Amino acid sequence: MNKPNNKILVINTGGTITMAAKASGELQAGKGEVLIELIKNLTTDLCSTIEVKPLTGADGAVIGTSDSSEIGPKHWDAMASMIISHNDDYDGFVVLHGTDTMSYTASALSFCLAQNTKPVVVTGAQVPLSKPGSDGLQNLRLALYVADQSGKSLPALSEVMICFAGQLLRGNRSRKSSTRSAVGFSTPNAQILGELFPVPTIFKEQLRALPNAYPPLNNSSLGYSDKVLSMNLNPGFTGELLLKIIKGSDIEGLVLRVFGSGTAPDDFNLAQVVEQAKNETNDRFKCAVIVTDVYNGSLDIHRYAAGKNLRSPFIIDGRDMTPEAASTKLMWVLGSDDRKQQLVKLLGSAVCHEMSAK
Ligand code: ASP
């Protein structure tokens, strides 16, 4: 039996799940009350108290969002600080979110909440709750089921996860893999954490070990830089052009998706560009993180001679990190002076299982 007083906080940031169609057919912010009523009705059989709050900033003002394309550093700070400040008041958290940037948010939150021991379940839908055929109700019910662990024989879940299409995924390993299918997310380089349909099953061996010692679960772990450029290496793109872009901007860090297992053409000497960019910007530009542009797999920059220009102490090997995890991790590391000072250590190792060991 569930504890009658178990409490779950649902933070509503918008997304398709809560949207409705305008006369033109375009989806836009919908009526949140419909959703709230729905959730209240669900509480009876989920046996928990479920509170729904809009995303609010530190000053208590609602940060209105609808499409997740709007979500960025200030929203991640707001979400994380709601979870941190209400940590003792709730047993679990559900974040309702648009699918377009859901993997970025789940990754971003995973770093500052690395030591959080309560489930944080991010979910949304491909089709609005208000429309026939919506996947939203099932996603929401299963997210609430996972967030509310009382009285269940589930192993303890204590990380930032995505619950979608009956699957439970590690947030910082996830990628949006379909714009249409109900199975909208996958973790190309990691096993899933659980299958929730038809019978909820958690794969205990996939769950993370105890949280790392860093960062502390308080507001000092917040903060994300908005000065990170994330881009693909295109055939024909030159190092000279990249250097011009970095020098002519405020960019402090670069996430570059390189070819295959870690190759780049001779005209693109990233090691040289990064060194020059550091020198010529008085160390305003800090480093580059590289990941593969291939959906599945890891970097191995020593495998091919064509990887030679990617080897430098200021180029961090992102191994099998997703581009979303690499971008948000670099934004997070550059988001505080304390973390900047530990840049090489933090970027070179996993903070919360976002990449595999070497
Ligand atoms: N454009 C929407 C969003 O990300 C897509 C969705 O939620 O599925 O907000």
C-alpha cells in the first residue's frame, strides 16, 4: 500500500502535452486547467498527493513557457532551484516539458542535481492531451508512477530520467529520435533503465551508483553559460573560419561534432585553432569538447591518422556523450567560477554517468 501522504510535485513548463490548436491548426500554449483537473482525477488511483506548479523563478514570478524551444539556462536554474528548495517537501518530481529540447533539459538538470536522491522524471507528449490519440496521458501516468515510489517494489530511483512511450531512460543519455512516433526518445549509447509497459520493470543493474561527491545539492550548483557554440564539422569548413568566429564573438567554449570515431580534414586543425583562440582572446575562450556526429558509438581519436588535429590538452574527448549532454555539460561547467577552475577535471570525467569510462 502507498503511504497516503506521499507528495509529488509536477512542474509544468509547457510543451505539446499542454498545447491546443489555434484556428489555423498551429499548436500553441493550451489551458493548463484541463491538465490540472486530469491530474487531480488521477491522484485517487495513484494514492499520492500531486501538486502542480508552473515554473517559477527565484522571485516567485511565473516563467511562462509553452514551446520548449524557449527553454534555456534561466529555466534550468528555475527548475533545479524549485527541486532543491522543495526537496524535503516532496518525495518525487515530475517535469512536464516539450519534446524538442527535453534531452537538453534532462541533461542540464542531471549535472546540478547529481546528488539529489529523489526521482526527477521528465515527460511530455508528441500529441497534445487535448487531442484524440494523445500519448500524453500514458506518459504522464507512468511518470507519476515512477516519481511516487512509496509502497512499490521498485528499486530506488534517484536520478533525472525521461519517461516516454513506456520506457524509462537516463536523462543525460537520451536523444529525441523521432518527431512523430510515440517512441520519441532513445539512449543510443546506454541501456534503458526500465520498461514500464505492460508490467513496470526496472533494470536494477542499469541504475547509477551512489551520487558523486560533487556538486553539492544547493544553489551553488546552479548556473549555465550561454556562451557555448555547438556545431557540426561540415566537409570543407576550415579552421581559419572557426578562429574568426570565435575571435569575433563572446564564445567561451565549443562543442564540435566531428566525423566518425574522431577525424577531421587537414585544413581543419582544431588543436591549433583552440590554442590560438585561447591566446588571442586572453583565455576568454577556454576549450573545445568533441563528440562524434554518428548516432551510435564513441570517439577514438587515436584510431586514424586523420584524428591527429583533434589531439590537444584543450580539446576534451567527449567519448560517447550525446551532443545534448556535451553542450549542457560545457554550459554548466562554464556557468560558475568554481567549476571553471575545475574545468579539465569535470569535463574529463563523468559527473553523473553521462559518458562511459575510458
Ligand atoms: N515543439 C514542441 C515543444 O518542444 C514539441 C513537443 O512538445 O513535442 O515544445
